[in-house]
Amino acid sequence: MFSAINAPEPNTFVITVVLGAFMMSTGAALLWAVSVIKNRAPVVVRGGPVRYVGFTAVAYAGLLGFTPKIFVAIAAMDLVTATIYIVGSIKLSGLSFWSLAVGKSRTVER
């Protein structure tokens, strides 16, 4: 994101800055959510499908030759992260994926 601001390119400036800001806020939300995972597991679970979609887009772009193959390998690590988010949240909360996806959680007093 910062390189896009320092050396803006007309074709990609807006999307790069918006996506960069989105990624930073998503990361901050995940850090906040894991502090009390049983209460905030839906936030973590919802990050999983987003990462699956991201992997699919990068893999497809890699197959078409639009992106270097190393990006596909990096996206594969994100695929693993998504799986960990989903499986871990389900195990820690004791709720199903669909319950977490619609925002249900187990309230735990601190």
C-alpha cells in the first residue's frame, strides 16, 4: 500500500490503497477477536471463506499467467491459515460452522 502511495500508477492506485487498508483493518480485527476467541469466534470464522476466495482468485490468475507462480505458493499458505481459522474456531467454541457464520457465539465471562 505504501509503495502505491509513494509511486502511484493510474491503473492500480485506488484498488491498491483500498485493498491495503482493508487487509490492515482485517488483521487488526483478527488480533482483537482472538483475545477472547470463544466470544468472538464468528469474526475469525468469517475470515476463512474470504481467504478461500482469495486463494481461488490467485490460483486462477496463476493458471492464466497473470501472476508469478510464487504468489500461488504464498496464497496456498493463506489457504492453510483459513482452514486453521475455521477448524480452530469450531473446536474452541463448540459450535458448528453455520452457527458461527451467522454470528452465534458462546458468551464467556472474564
